[in-house]
Amino acid sequence: MMIVDLIDGEDFRQRLVSLGVRIPEEACPESCARLAAGCHRARGVEGLEPAIRDLMQHTDVMLPSVREAIERHLLPVFGSS
């Protein structure tokens, strides 16, 4: 049996925190994406765009809540819909 690691809300939050975005521990994917987008607009977050583009290459193992949050809040920041 194959076991797949899903990209869940905590994985998403940890990736953003590793880029320097301050996010509360219990934040949902929607809050994570909204906070990251706001930080990027305010001061820029180095490495955010490539990290999000990489995540979007793995939507097959991403929870829908994470994908939807990225599409709603972060892709528009980078000029993609």
C-alpha cells in the first residue's frame, strides 16, 4: 500500500513561517494565506512566490482548503488567477 503525505494546513503554515511570516499556531489555511499576502504586500516576503508556485505543482496531494486559500489570497498577489 502506498502512503502519500498530504499538504495540509499545518504543512502550509510551517512553510510560510519558515519564510519569516508570523502566523499563529492554530491558524487555518485561509488565515495563513491572508496573513502571508498582507506581509508580502507590506514588505515583501523573500522566497514566497517560488514557494507558492512549487506548492501549486502538488495540488494532487494538497487538501482543498489549502489550494483554495492559495488561489484566493496568494496567486492574485503574484498576478495569477
